[in-house]
Amino acid sequence: MSGVGGQPVNITTTLQEWRCLIISYHLMLFRKLPRKKEMILYFLKDSTENPMMLEGKIKVYEDEILKKDELIQKLSSMDIDQVKSTEQKLTDHSNSIQHEQYQQTSIKREELATLRSKVGQLCEKTLNQESELKAKSTLLTKAETDIVKLTHKNNELISENEKLKKQLNDYTTSINTKITEYEICNKKLNESNQLLKSEQDKIDELKKRLNKQIEEKEKSNYQLEQNEKRLQNFITKMIHIFDTFLQNDEHLVIDWKDEKNLEDLIIKAKDVVNENLKNKGHIQDLLDRLKQHENENADHKSSMNRLGELLTKNDCYEQENRKLNQELENIRRNEKALEERIRVLTKELIDSQLHIRELDKQLQDTMSKNEKLHWSNQNKYEEDNLLFRNSLASLLSYNNFQCNPTEISIKESIRKFMSELQEQKDLYSRLEIRLSDTLRRLDHSQASKHEVERMLEKTERECFDLREQIRRLETDLINSDLVKQEQRSDKLKIFSYLCKLAAKVRIDEKVASGMRFDELQEVLLTRIGQIISGEYTMLSDVQANADRINGLNRKVKRLQDQLASREIQLGLWKEKASKLEDQLSGINETEMKAHANKIAAEKSAIDARRSELEVSRLKDELTRLKAELLDFSDAKISVVKCEEQLAELTKQNRELESIRQSQANKIAELTEKMELQTNEDSDNRSRLEEECKCLMNELQSTRKSMEQLQRSERELLEFRALVGRLLGLDTELLTVPNYDIISRLETIITHHQFIHDNSMLSHMNDAHSPNRKSSSLTKDTGLQRNTTADCYMAGPHTAKTRSKQAWTNTCEDCSKSCNRSVRDSLEKYREKCHPSESIKHDPRKY
């Protein structure tokens, strides 16, 4: 964990580092400081929780150090006489101080023990908190991994659902493609049947050709056989000739000795060779003929193979049709077999349940036996138990799955076995339901089939009636066309006759041909009426005097005739106009009726065409329905399979939905737990941040106190080095410098006390014996001079004012002069003043 300063791992590491640094520093100081300072430092190390108490104690020690410094300064400035006067006071004061320090150290040790116990408790708390945080972090990571796994599972399940949907769509498309392929195959079958018919005709022709070629081949083979027999006879004769020649030894001897016989044999051999060459040419010709016949036979065989392939294709198509029919029969048989299988499986279920009960009984018996035998022979029980588990594992294991001989695996396998039995029961129930549904659907499909057949019969009858109506209409149309043509021809004949009458009645033919049939009739009637009324005589007179009248009169008459005809036409047109105006209303109605009749006739023709198209379409539908009826059985099987797959998919979907719901519940619970943990973590973080702030403040205070202690320690070390120098000792070379310095001071103090006592005794003796006074005084003064020539000495806290070399020189001189005389007296004096028990010092205290 990284980030904020209040996080637990960084805090613990920093605290541990600071503790290690402080411990290492105190170990360095342990070698240089006396026992008291060492205890003070350990006390300060362990007392990080209460800096105020430490500051107070540090002030106390600083005051003590200042007092000691003042005493050292006083001792350094004082004379020997002053030292002597203050020795007793200092010894009393030092004893009291030591007693007080001893009491304080005992109290401080108790406080240190309490502080150490508190620090240990705090460390345990921090460790517990760290362990709790680690456990929570592990739980969080596990929860995150579980969430990730669940998301992956959901995605996989969704992908599987999509795949299954795609598979369903693929199956539907494949079914449609198979239906189309089946239709295409039917078309191809029809085409192949036509091709087969055409090819069978070709095959018959080829068979005839083959028969002819076979006859020719037989003739050629017969000729070849005769030629081969001739060759064999010739060869055998030649062999007999040569064999007789070789076997007749006498002849050989004669031949080989007689040159004439040899030449005859060579000539015969040459003749034989020439004949052989001739025969080889003849044989090659025969071989060429054979090759030609073989090539022709190969061509015939290739044509036969092609015909055989076509026949095999025809047979394959016929076999496919037979297979389709057999598949329909097999499907029906499979349905019956499924029913029988369901019955058998129900029986097997009952047997398996009985077997399971028997196994349960056996289990109970074996368990009771094992419990009885457990108390008698535990080893046998374990072996039997292992054998029993192995037997159960072998019973419960199968091809792909092997059961381990443990209780958990056996229980799980038994549970799986029971769950599989329940699933099989569910499957059997579902299969029964599906069978009932399929039977219902079959009945419904058969009923629909009968209805379709009835509808087809009705449509065929209607089509037959429509066809008869169309035929009648066509015959009527043909008859009407013939009548119209005859009427037109009669009309033309009458029109030509009327034109001729108009020419006879002196009407211009051009004008008459431009008129209508009705107009001509009316014009002729009017003109004949005029002739009958009396105008005929006028015309006859005009004809009698025609030779005499000029061409102008003829023209005038013609024009008059034309005008009269035009006037007649105008009158007729006027009459017609009046009649037409009267008949317009009636004519419009007749035209509307005629137009309606035309539209009805066109509609009837269109309906007839539609009916024909419908009849053809219905025929196509009949063929298609027949094909679909054949495909319906295959479609049923595919539909049943699809329904089974759909049921399995629905089951899987339900299971997946249940799993998804359970996962959603788990995720909700985990989210709630995560929220609670986050809240707890936030609280812990805030609390730890506060504790860290407190610890940082304590560390700052301890750093300040450590700096002050370092300063005081440096001053004490300097003081110890100075005292060592005054005493003539090198503190860096001493193993226990404090002990050596104190022992040297004690020797000096005892020496001074001894000198002081001797001086007192000498004064007393001088008072009693004045002759010895001068000698003793001279000796003492000489000693004093020798001792105080270079330095000033004090008792327990002495100091020197001069250099180290002077001190060493004076010490060496004193030691040489006084060691021999004074050592015995000093030892005696020490034994008197300080017994052996009180003189002993433990260097470990310092």
C-alpha cells in the first residue's frame, strides 16, 4: 500500500527504521557512557509516549551535571588545604547523593518496566491492526477476483447464448437450403430421366455397333489363330529338323568333316533366316492389325464405360429416391423404437432405483459391520473401508470420469448420479410430452392434408368448368367472326350493286362511292320516286334531242343533276340531323350499354386468362405440396431435434439466469461488504493518521531530547577525557575507563589521607620529641616539594593545571620515590579505614 502518510505499512516501516537507528546509536553510546547514562538513554528510548516526563527528568540531570561542573571548577581553583577541609563534607554529600540517585534509579527502573510493557502492548496492537488490514486487503483482492471471474462467466454465458442463437439461425437456414436443394434435386432428377431416355437410345445404337464390331473382332481373331497355328507348325518343324541334326551324332561327324554338307547346312540356315525375316515382316503386319483392333476395342470400352457411368448415375438417382422413401419408413420405425426405448428406459430406471436401494442397504449393512469391527480391529476396519471405497469408486467411475476413493468424492459422485437420475426422469417426462405434442401435430397435419386434398379437388372441378366455359366462349367468338366476315362481303356486294344502279339512274359514281350505305339507299329511293312521278318523260326528250344539243347542254344537265343530288343530300342530311338529334339520347344509352358489354367481355377474357394461370399455379402448388409432404417427414424430424435443442437451451438459459441471479445477489452482498470495509478502512485510516501525527510529534520531541542528550554526552565525554588526562590516563586505550579513573582517584585520595594522618602523627611526635622534629619536617617538606612541584592534587575530585607531560614525569618520580616506602603503609591504612568488603567495586555498575 502506498500513498498517504497515514497508511499503516509506511508508518510501521518508518517506526521500525527509527527504532533501529536509535538502538544502534545507543549501542554506540553504551561503549562510552557509564552505567547511569546508559540507563538514562534506555529510559529515554522506551519512554516515547510521555515526553513531558522525559523533559523534566532531563532537566534534573542537567542540573546535576551543572552542580558537578561547579564542583569541578571549585576543586580546580581550590588549594590543598581547602580540599582537606572540604573532603569530609564532600564525602557526606556524595554518599547522600548516591543514596538519592540509587532510589531514583530504582523508581526509574519501575517506570521503565511499565513504559516497556505499554510500548509492547502498542506494538502488539499495531501488529494486530496490520494483520487485520492485510486480511482485509486479501479479502478485498479475493472479492475483486471473484467479481472478475463472475463477470467473465457472465460474458462467457452471454457469448454461449449468442452462439446458440446463431446455431439455431444456422439450422433454420440449413433446413431452408436443404428444402431448396431437394427441389433442385427433383428438377435434376426429371432432367436426368430425360437425359437417360436420350442416352438409352444412344446406348441401343452403340450396342448394335458393338455387336457388329464384336463379330468383326471374332473374324479377325479366327484369322489370327489360324496364322498362329501355321507359325507354330513351321517352328515345330524347324525345331525337329535342328533337333534331328543335333541328335544324329554320325551325321554331325560327317557334316563337320565334309565341307559339302556344312555348306549345305549353311545354305539351309541362310534360307531359314531369310524365311524368318519374311515371316517377321508378316508377323509385324499382323501385330499392327492387332494393335488397330485393340485400339478400336479400347474406344468401344471407353464408350461402354461412359454408358456404364450414365447407367450408374441413373441407378444412384433411383437409389436416392428409394432411400428417401426408406427414410420416411425409418422415421416412422424410429418413432416406434423411441416409444419402445422410453418403456425400456423406464424399466431401467425402476431397476436402477431398486439397485440403488439395494446399494443403500448394502451401505447400511457395511457401515454397521464396520462400526462393530472398529472397536475390535481398527487396522482391519481401515483396510475394509479402503476396499469398500475403492469398490464404490470403481462402481461410480465410468469411461471419462474416475472417482477417487474418498468420502467427499464418493458423496459428490453419488449426488451427481442422483441428480442425473432426476434429470433423466425429467427428460423422460419431457419426451412423453413431446411425443404427445408430436402425435397431435401429426394428426393436425393429416387433417390439414385431407383439407388441402379436398380444396385441390374443388379447384380442379372449378378449373374444369372454367375451361369448358372458355371453350364455349371461344367457339362463339369464332362463329361471330365468321358471320361478320360474311356480312361484310354481302355488304360490299350490295354497295357495288347500288353504285351500278346510281350510274344507270344518272348519278355520278364518284359521288355515290363517297356516300354511305344508308345515304345511297335514300338517294336512290328519291331518284326513283322522281322518275316515277313524271320526270322520266323529260329525261327521254333530253335523250332524243341529245344528238342535236351541244356539249354545253350536257354539261348543264350534269350540273343540274349534281345540284339536284346535292340538294337531295342536303335534305337527307337535314332529316338525319333532326333524327339524330332525336336519337342522340337513345344512342348514348345504347353506346353505354355496348361499352359496358365490351368491358364485361374484356373482363371475362381476363378472368379466363387468370383462371388458366391459377389452374397452372394450382398444378404447380399440387406438385410442390406433394414434394413438401415428402419433405414434411424430414422436416418433422429436424423440428423435433430443434425442439429438443431448444428445450436444452431453455434449460441452460434458466440455469444461467438462476446462476446470474445468485451471482447478482452475491455481488450485491459483496458490494455491501466492500462499502462496510471501505467505511471501516476510512475510519482506521483517520485513526491511524491521528496516531501518526501524535507519533510524529513524539518523534520530534524525542529528537530534540536526543540532541540535548548528545550535547550532554559530549560534554561528559570531554569531562572524562579531561579527568583522565589530569590523572595521566588515556581513555581511548582503557577497556573500562570509568573504573580505572575512579580507582586512580581512590588511590590518590587514600594517599593524601595517609599523608595527612602521618603529618598529624609527626606533629604529635614532635611535641613529645623535639629532636626528631627537624628530620621529619625536612622529609615531609621534601616529599611535599617533590609531589607538589608540578601540580596541585585534590581528594576525590582532583584536577591538574599543567600539561600531561609534566604530570607523567612527576608521577614517575613519585612512584619511584614513594612506591617502596609508601605501598605497605597505604595497604595497611586501607585495611584499617576501609575493610576488604567495602573496597570491592563492580565495574559493571559504571
